[in-house]
Amino acid sequence: LAQAVSANAQALHRYTWAFVPASPGSSKMQFKALIGAALAFKALGAKLDINQKVYIEGQPVLGDGAGEGILNTCQGFAKQHVSNPKAPEVQVCGTGIKMTVYMRGRCADYYEHQVTVGKCDKGAPSTTCDSFSPADDARFGHYQSYKVEQC
């Protein structure tokens, strides 16, 4: 972890100084460089800790060996989950991520037909999990897509 932080800091330093002008009095350019560097640092250090996990029907789709590839991207539920009115059961663990589940297939809000699962509470224990299924609301069995995002 220390090596990753050090590498990110070095990359941030190089990125920042690449945009700082040599002439004095160009604070606008320096401000833009600072914003760019902050965004680059966020992109470099966007890894989740080991407590952040998402499961669908008991299978990991984020964390727990599944990687982080679905983070911030719209995902469709598998056909067997959409066709089964008693599925899916979703579980979100950790306090740094949330899953928004949508009735529509393209992660689009539709009136009140979206559900957010996850506890975005940094004061809660890191082992905190939140779940939702058609047992909680039968309409959930017809939802088609989801997006997992950091809080």
C-alpha cells in the first residue's frame, strides 16, 4: 500500500508540474493544474478496500475476488434473474459503496422505481451489509439493471 501511495504521489507531482507555467502571475493556469492534478490523483487512487463487496444471488460481482470492473457502469441482471419474479437478492457490504437498482434496463430513473442498497455511513462498522430482494418488495423481482458507485 505504501508503494502504491508513493507511486501515486510521484505521478501526481509530475502531472502537476507539467502544467505549471514558468512565467509568474499566471495563477489561473496554476489553479487549472491543481484541479487537473486532483482529478488525476483520484483516478489513480480509486481502489476499494477489501470490505467493499456486492453479491447477486450469493455470487460476488464486485470485490471478494470478482474485481472492480463494474464500478460506475450500468449492468444488466442476468436473464434468469429478470425472468424469475423471486430474484434477485442483492447484498452490498462495506460503508463506501452503494448499489442503485433500476426497473428499466438502462439504469434510468423511472418515477419511484429504483432502490438504493448499501450503507454509506463511514461511522458504521466496516463489516456492515445491506440487502434487498423481492421478499422486501415484490416489484423488485421485475427490476432489470443496476449501477454500483462509491459513496
